[in-house]
Amino acid sequence: MEYVYAALILNETGEEINEDNVTGVLDAAGVDVEESRVKALVAALEDVDIEEAIETAAAAPAAGAGAAAAADDGEDDAAADDDDDEDDEEAAAAEEDDEDDDAGGEGLGELFG
């Protein structure tokens, strides 16, 4: 996670996100830097608009909260119970996916921390 935080710090300060800058931030924070992880992070962020990604991530929970409020306002209890069942199934599926990811060591989370 420290690697992603380093990239966010560089983005916030207007510095270029490159290997030297990321390594410098991590060194300053006292992190034992792995060069391969730095290279992978820089390559992964090459075509990413970080500001847009932050806005999208921040908006996602608000959209879910709005949908839940709408369900409480206009639906009867039976429909709400159906939604709860679907949410439980989705949560169980997400848990299984997380376990699969942990077992295989795949995904950006495993790469960066």
C-alpha cells in the first residue's frame, strides 16, 4: 500500500510519477523499497488519470447509498427482503472471489501491497 500512497503523494504535489520519485518518497518514509514493485507501479499508472480515478472511487459509495435510500422510500417489505437476499448472495460471491485472489496471488492488490 505504501507504493500507492507514494504515487498519490507525488500526484498531489504535482511531481512526475517515475521510478526515481517513487523510490525517493518510499526511502524518505523508511520503506524497504523493492525495485520490481516500483517499476510495476509506474508502468500500471502510466495511462491512468489519477484525479479521475479518485473521483470515480469517491462517487461509488455515494451511489450505493442513494439506491438504498430509494429502496427504503418506495418499496414494500417483500421487495426489500428480496434485495437483502441478493445482497447476501453478492457478498458471499465477493468473499469467494477474495479467497481465490488470495490463494492465487493475482491482482494489483497482491502486486502493491
